[in-house]
Amino acid sequence: MPELPEVETVCRGIAPHLRGARIVDFVARRPDLRFPLPDRLAARVSGRRVAAVRRRAKYILIDLEPAERAVAETLVVHLGMSGRLIVRDPDGGAPGPHEHVAFATDRGKEIRFSDPRRFGMIDLVATAALDADPRFAGLGPEPLSEGFSAAALASALAGRRPSIKAALLDQRRVAGIGNIYACEALFQAGISPRRPAGSLGRARVARLVAAVKDVLARAIAAGGSSARDYVQSS
């Protein structure tokens, strides 16, 4: 499963090709991935200009400007276990057997979604409704944001009996951290993963927050820990 650095790397890889571009063609070669694709997805997306490419937790969000008689909407993409977003020239060859979705832009690039295991997903949600969407409504702060501070984490951990590792993996406490980077951050901070979350003093919490930010920043700079599977954007 891709973790935050892998997803952030993908976002940064596709953003220069998508931001400000217009989607001129959208092709879905099957009706579903992990879940059915939205109804009339190609018609609803084609002709829309991309306003932004961003990440929330482990989701890629592609914001689309409003179309005529339509509100701003966001393509919500999750890579699942083996998904990739691949940037190709329009003459990049016939689609591979696992390239289930593709869309071309007016900049002469094609983005292909490849997912051999089909555990990924693509949805289309009104941008204004994202915060209330069940996938995002209960998420904690982004670990690389100012909202993830020693004070915020200490408050989230107060009175918590589960282990600190379990707390870091709880997306309600902090969004996007998975097993690999939770382990790395705890090791760097010198904190046992089995220690009860609520037992960390202020100094340890501050050390852990700094370690989480450092580990994730270094992983993003390196392109993530699983580049072969997740971050091939070209």
C-alpha cells in the first residue's frame, strides 16, 4: 500500500502536466476498479480544466474547474496496492493490459491509470463537499502541515492506552502515516513502538513530531520507498 511520500511524489510528478490543462478526452476501458466508476464519468470530466493537483492523506485530488451548468468537482484517486499514474505522449503506444483509465490534455500529454490488482479507485465528488465526504471527514491533520505540532499531538494522545505506533497509524490522529514511516519516525525519536501513547511526556512528543516531519520529508525527497510500483509518472 502506498504511503504518504509515495502519493506526494506522484502528485508532484503529474502536477506540471495537469495544472491549468484542459482534459480533452477521457477513456475508461472497464466499468470498475475496486468500486464502480462514477456514472457518465467521461462526459462529466471531458472539457474541464484542471485547477489544482493536491494530496489529502493517501488520496490524490485533481480539482476541476466548473463546467457550464456544473459545480467545481474533484477527481479522487487512490492507488490501492499496485496503482500508478503514468504520463505518456499521445503516441505512447497501445494501452497495456492493466491500463484501465486514460485521459488526454490539450498540452499533448496522456495520463494513464495502471492497476494490475485493481484495488485502486477513482471517484468524482463536488469540491465543496470533500470535507464532509466519509473518506475525509474524520481525518487528522497532515503531518507536514503546521497543524501537526507537539501541542496538537499531545492533545490527540492524552489518555490514550493503545501503543504509540497504533496511535500514529490511526488516521483520526494524524493523516497519511503508514507502517513503514511510523516505525522509522519512532526509531529516530528513540521511542518504543509499544509504549502507551498517553504516557509520552512533552519532550518525547516534540521529538516524535520532529522525527515524523523529518522522515517524511526525506522520503519525499528520495521519491518514496517503493518507487518501482508507485511513482513512475513518466
